[in-house]
Amino acid sequence: MTKIKAAITAVGGYVPETKLTNADLEKMVETNDEWIRTRTGIEERRILKEPGKATSDLGTPAVQELLRKRNIDAKEIDCIICATVTPDMMFPATANIIGDNIGATNAFGFDLNAACSGFLFALTTGASFIESGRYKKVVVVGADKMSGIVDYTDRATCILFGDAAGAVLLEPSTDEDGIMDSLLKSDGIGKNYLYMRAGGSLKPASVETVLAKEHFIHQDGQPVFKFAVKGMADVSAELLERNNLTGDDIAWLVPHQANLRIIDATANRMGLSKDKVMINIQRYGNTTAATIPLCLWDWEKQLHKGDNIVLAAFGGGFTWGATWIKWAYNS
Ligand code: UT7
């Protein structure tokens, strides 16, 4: 029996209207546009500013867009996986809230937490559901309202992050195209360098944790940078090698957008020229689980059936990985 393959058959995305530019940040913390551009590549980010709005309000329109594009009803969806580190609430899962918003009454759903690698981990999980033959339509959402956990007095982190969502639909492939291979990795040592200290079972929320600003992201930038450069480049090279591919075979690299310097290092290691690398960090910053589907959303019209695409990520945990896709449609 031939193995069932999962293919991405539609892409949706959503970014909020409000822009937070480097010039805006110069008024908020001791920083400057030149430092931010040269150290990160970021020029502006989008912020979900309206009170009462949450990660599900980013994910919902992204999923609605892909349903419209694929011309299917929400009731046809079997499963929704939402990759996020900023769920609307600790529970229930944001995937369930998105499902309720869109009327996906036949779907089960859950959240998956693998920080900036969340979309890749969720994509691989969703693909396995399709490959099992049990499910026909799986929605994978990467959504994060990072502004909800950023300390806008901490210049080391507040310049980095933005809010956004991207989503893909996975269906059984009708031919040889689809998700070909994935290499995913984790190392719990990351808990020392990139974390939110309080709000979990280790340190439940209290007046003290709020006063100590322990409900915000903390990142030791330099060690994370070193791990990220090595992790993302190594895993991408290993994925190519084990599939007998070289940079020449690859149409596009879709890297997690944390820092332009990390992206460049990964592309160099894979032997890819810059015109094969999707980069939109300048417009959106680091949107955590949303960066990769947001790139696919931005570049969808330039993708051709059969294109070899490598998705690569590195994030908190640490988590990292790479996925090889043969793009399944022309839009
Ligand atoms: O997506 C999840 C995974 N995360 C990542 O991959 C992020 C990895 N890390 C990075 O991208 C970089 O480490 C950062 C962009 C976060 C920081 O860049 P860096 O080149 O590692 O800077 P640094 O932290 O070593 O700081 C260099 C200097 C310091 O000043 P001194 O000690 O040299 O006087 C900082 O205080 O830059 C200073 N600095 C700033 N200056 C202006 C730190 N933040 C800022 C700022 N504006 N916003």
C-alpha cells in the first residue's frame, strides 16, 4: 500500500493594523533605529492593541481566510492545532476558541507549545494525523500575541516581538507532492536562557511575581543567539544531507524570523543565495509561532507546484527543526 502523504492545500494569515515602528520604540526605551536594524533587521512590528483581544482573534481570521480560499466549510475540518506561547488563557486551548469562532463543530483541537518552533512541530503533528489515514482536513495555526508578554520597559526584548497569525490546511496529497521529511529537536537547557518565570505551577501568579515583572519574556540574547545560529543551520544541513539534496535543489528557505543574522547564517550553511530566502522580519519582527506560515502567506503567489521548500526554526525550550516540503499547488 502506498503511504499517504500530507500536503498544504491553502494558506491564510492575519496581522493587526497597528504598527509599532523603531521610531516609536525610541520614544519608549533607550534604543535607536540604527541599532535595531543592524542587530536584528527589524523596522516595524504589528500590535494587537484593542483591549479584550487575544491570540484567538489573530488565529480566527487567518483560518477563515484559508477556508475561503479552499472553498470549504468549517464543519469539514477534523482537527485544529494551534501552536502558541500566548494562549488566550492557560486553558481551555486557544485552538478550541478558534474552532468555536469559525463554527468547526466537528473538529477536535489542542494547543502545542514549542515556542518559535511551534509551527514546525504542529505541522509535523498534523501531517502525521493525515498520514495515518484517519483524518482528511487538519488546520495548523501559528499564532502569538507577543505584546501580551513583552515588557515595554526592557529594551533587550521589546524591540524584537510582534503579533500575528498564520495558518495552513493539510489534506491527503493526490500525488508525490507534500510534506516529505521533518527533523525536530529539543533541549531543556533552554529554560535557563529564554523563559517566562511565573504564571506556571513552579511560581503561580502572586502580587510578588507581578511586582517582580516575572510574567514577561526573559531572554539572555547572546547565548540564545549562539544556540540558534548553530541549531538552525545544523538541522537544515542535516535534513538536506539525509535526503540527498543540495542548495541547488531548493527553491525557497522559509526561516523563523528572529534575527536577520541567524537567517543569513542558515542560508550560507545551506549554500543558498539570498533571493531564495523568505525574509519579512523587517515588517513584522519576531511573531514566534506565526513567522513561518506568515512567510508562506506573503510568498504564496510565487510558489509553484513541485518547488522544494525547507522550513527551519529555532526557539525557546530550546526547540529547533527543519521540514522539507514539495509545494503542492499553484495559486
Ligand atoms: O525567536 C526565539 C529565539 N530567539 C532568538 O533567536 C534571539 C537570539 N538573540 C538575538 O537575536 C540577539 O542576541 C539580540 C538581537 C537579542 C541582541 O543582539 P546582540 O548583538 O546579542 O546584543 P547584546 O545583547 O550582546 O547587547 C549588545 C549591546 C549591549 O550594550 P553593552 O553592554 O555592549 O554596552 C546592550 O546593552 O547593545 C545593548 N543593547 C541595546 N542598545 C540599543 C541591548 N538592547 C539594545 C537596544 N538598543 N534595544
